[in-house]
Amino acid sequence: RRHVLEASQQLTEIINSETSAESPELTGEAEPADEEESALHCLWVDKFTPRRYVELLSDDYTNRCLLKWLKLWDMVVFGKEKAVKKAKPSTEVHPPFSQPKEQQNKWKTKFQLTEEILEAELDQHKRPKYKVALLCGPPGLGKTTLAHVIAKHAGYNAVEMNASDDRSPEVFKTRIEAATQMKSVLGANEKPNCLIIDEIDGAPAASINVLLSIIHRKDGEGEAAAGTVRRRRREGGLLLRPIICICNDQ
């Protein structure tokens, strides 16, 4: 046992010396002891987690669809116009064949239906038709990682909350409104928030109803009664930030 411990200590010293030789020189501000300790105790899932869009190994079609949906919010959040896709002239001049509209919709694939949803017109407030994206799949698939990487790639500050932790609908509503209506003030560059709600399948029905009420909240303009307008302003304004929900069991 003593020989094994001595050999293990020698091997650890060799690995540490090689690592320190390969790494660049540390600045005077950082403490070497702290960095070595954090490197030794860093999990591989944290060390090798994707941090950029090109590093994602998950399904490429799902990644592109989520990014495309998130970019639909650019007009509301960043004030950018939606890019208009040029129509192909060949398809307009020579349609493939004439079919009833019901027949065409009947035989569309999942990918065609997804593309149609993402190409849908924005509403009167320049928001996408569907306000929430839902990522489903077994644990360890990379749903939370995908949401964080996509949000960062699109220029957002990712704010994560766990729906299973906040069992009270009032606390759930407060946290959603705080994330979607308040700006990020940490750091010099203020970025708009993108709310990521994890384990949405563990939230009670009352919390789901709170989320639905926030999604379907209408603008106060055009209301006949002034009291209704004041009540809606007290409840909160329109949802102007994207929300990504994550669940294991759809």
C-alpha cells in the first residue's frame, strides 16, 4: 500500500509539472494555487461542455430551429428587422402540380411543418406566433446546455430557474416577471434576458396557468374601461422576452 501511494504521488507530480509547463504564464493577479486546485477538482462534464454554437454535438436540425425561433424576437428585443427570404422564381412560374390545400397539408413532413411555424407572420407587437419553446428529451441529452449556448449565441443573458423548486404560484410569477421585464445590470454590457425554465414537467398546474396567463397577456391599449387598463398595468405588461422550457416527460 505504501509503494502504491508513493507511485501515485510521483505520477501526480509529473502530471502537474507537465501541465504547468504547457500552460501560458500566469499573470500576477491570479493565484497559481487556486487555479491548480480548481483544475484538479473540475468535472469533465464542466471542462468539456460546449460554450459556442459550433461546439454543439446535438441534433443540428433542432439546434437551427431553436436558433431561428430565438432570432424571431430580434425586432422586439434588439429592434432589428426580420430578414426576408427571397422566393425562388422557378417555383412561382412552374408549380409542381395542382392539389387541394387540404391534401397538401395532409402529407407534409415534420420538418416542413416546423419550417412553416418558424416562417409564420409576426403578431401586431412584432413578436413570433409561439412565445415559448419546449425542449423535451431524456436526462443527459444536452437540453439545458443547448438553451444556454443558443441564448448566448443570439446575444442574450441566460437566466435559469427551476420550476420544481418554486411550488408557490406567486413566487413562480414573481420570478418569471423579474426575468422577463428587468434588465441585466451585471457587467458593463447590459444584455436582455432569455428565461430558461428547467423541469417544467415538475411544476404544479397552478404555476402552468400562471405561465399561460403571462404568455396570453394582451396590450392595455384599446380597452374601453380605464379601470381595466389600470388593472392590466398592475398585472404587468406584454411578454417581450423569449422563454425556453425544458422537460423530460412531454
